[in-house]
Amino acid sequence: MHEMRPELAVDAGDVGTRALVWHIAAAKDSRMLCGLDVAAAPDVLPQEEFEVFTERQCAPCLRAYRLVLAEVR
């Protein structure tokens, strides 16, 4: 089972701003598919935090997840 986890990060597209980056984790106590440590990312962010930042998905996590899905088929 996989789950989405948020991380507040510097947005590469706009210098000086932060973005909410969504990562994919294979399990609660594992690393995210891109290699980021799950423990370093918060479990829950307050609702007002989500409304302030641009959201995007982690491209390396998505590539890894697509490979996982291709293997299952």
C-alpha cells in the first residue's frame, strides 16, 4: 500500500517561495519513493498551511510509482 505525504520545500520554479510537495511512501515507516526520509516530513499540516502554498507532486516519486505499477500489471 502507498500513501501520499506532504513536505514544505523551496519551490524551484520561483526563487524564495515555498511549495507543498506531495511525496509517495510505500509504508508508514519507510523512505519515500524518491529517497526522502518519511520521518523528516510532517504527518499533518494545518488546513491554513495548504491554502498558502503552491502544490505539486514529487516527480521522482511519480516516476518510481509508475515503475511499481508497471511491474504489477
